[in-house]
Amino acid sequence: MLRAKIFPTSVVLVIVLILVPGASLGYGFHDALNYGNSIDVISVRSAALVGIKVFGAEGASAMFLNPASLSNVNSFNATSSLSYLAWNEEVVDGNDKIQRSGTGFGSFTGALAYRAGSDIVVGAGIAKVSDHQYEGTHYLPENPAYPGIDIVEVLKSSGGLWEALGGASWSITDKFTAGVSAGLRFGEVSYEYHLDEKFTPGPDSTSFWSWDLSEACYHAGFILGDDDLCAGMTYTSASADHYYSRLSIAGLTRAEHIGDTKIGFEGEIVDPFNNNYFNGKLSIETPIRSSMNLLLGVGFNEGENMNRVGLAFSIGGNYSIGPVKIDFAMYNSGRSRKSTSFPGEEFSDYVDDSWSHFCIGLQYMI
């Protein structure tokens, strides 16, 4: 007799409990079933500088990174950007490798900011801040003692989280600026799971589930210093079980003797005062000509159940034509974690993930 096409509620619940045991297991494309993948390319400038946050934006998109940087807006700034995403997952078990990959929509940001006074800049915008997309097919034997494939599992997930914010920055002194932004973090993530055994015709079972979020969030930060030497800090609030809080501290210096190249370092703590995962980022920005800049970045990242430290690199630039600036970047990051992709049944020595964002943005500045 064929199984029912839809799992009973109790069986679906068991699957969810198996697949979602907490962030410790990780899963597929950046913990698709847990915290998802935090998007580090909200600003194309940030993407080109390996995902820095404190000095990651100079226009309206600063609301989503460090709202103190809104102070860089002279009169008015309108910015929009998006990215195309390619991801790869490699499950390594001895000499055997299973690869999964996909492409899709990466990020989107749209924001406006204007100077409301000599010391105040205000703005508003919307941006995608995390991604849960994943598609993986898992082959396994009914009896692990035999090599034949008897069971096929397929999991698809889609969706992510967005933020809609309003913010402001205040130039308290010539060398100290503070900023805050607040609003709504919202979104929905849906999952589709199929189980198929070769001894029965057609899919044996299919189940669907989803979760959604809508709650307040905020960012707060400051910058201290001038064009030659400055430091800053920014904090992003958490959403329980779906988005980690983040604390970033950075320094930036301008090397006049090498063509006014700016060199920066940023340390980011993910889930501070709890898991304390640390990400380090080194960035370089150098002018090629008065209207064009080259940006580079390298970094490393930590996370739960890591097999080795993850690495990231980026390259990008911008080109200005009057009041219009075109931004572009390629951002690549990867990690290697112990455990497995499909928890509980698919054994592996380790799983390597990598993902790339190809970003383009447009700014209008007056």
C-alpha cells in the first residue's frame, strides 16, 4: 500500500525536530533551517571591502550598517543596489564527495537620506538582511551496510528577512558623530520536503512548513576621528532564534604617502556575550583617478562546529559621473564545518560551503 501523500502532523513535527535541533548542527546553505545566511553585501561598498560595517557605507545605506556614517551625506543621497548569488556545498566523506549548488537572487537595498540641518542627517530605506534559500538532494541506502541507494530526500527552502528602517546621525563635535536607526525586521521562510523510496512508485511523502517574523530592530553606532585617522563601533540588535546580534569595532587610516590609500581593520563579534563568534576583516581603498576608486578586502570568519577557519575576499570599485556614482563588487566567502548537511543520516567528515555575490549599485548625490 502506498503511503499517504502528506505527512500526518505528528510525523512532520518529528522531521522538524530532527532537522532543526538548534544552530549547533548547522545545515546546508548557511544553516537554512536555523539562522540563515546574514547578508554582508547590503551596501556595495561594504561588499567590496569584505563586508565591513563600521565604514561600510557613505550614503543612505549606512542605516543598515552604521547609522553614524549618514553624516557623510552632503545634501541628498538616493541609493539602490542588488546582487546575484551563486552558492556551492561539498559534503566530504573520505574520498567521496557530494556537491550541491545553486544560483538566485542575493540582496536588494533601497534608501534615501538628506541633510536636515548643519549637524543632522535623516534617512529611510529597506534592505534584505538574511537569506535562507537552499535546494539539496540527499541519497542514502535503506540499510547503511549495503551500498545501493534506496531512499532519496529532497529539501527546498526559500525566503529571508528584511528590514525597513528610519534613521538619523548627529555631528556632536567636529570629530565625533553618533547615529541610530530603528524599524521593523520582517519576513517569511518556507520549506518543502520530499521522501521517495525506490520500491514504491511516485513520491512517498511530501510536507511543507514555514515560519514568519515581524518585530522591532535597531542599529546604533559612532565614529571618532578625522579623514586621516578614525575609529568607530556599531551594534545590530538580534531577533530570537532567527537573527544574531552583532557588534563591530573598526579603525581606519589614510596613507598620504601611497596615494591617499585608506587601510582599515574591523573585528566583528557575532552573538556577543553568548557564542562570541569572531570575524576579522582587512580592507584597502585606493583612488585610481579623481573619479574612480579601487576597493579590496580579505577576512576570516568563525562559527559553530567549525572544521577550520573560513576565509573571505572581495574586490570592487566605484566610478563617479557628476552627481551619479556607479558601484560594483564581487564578494566571496566560505567555511568548513564538522558534522553533515542532512543531519542524522548523511555521514561526512566535514562540509565545505562557499558563496559569491556579484553586486551592482547606483547612487545619486548632491
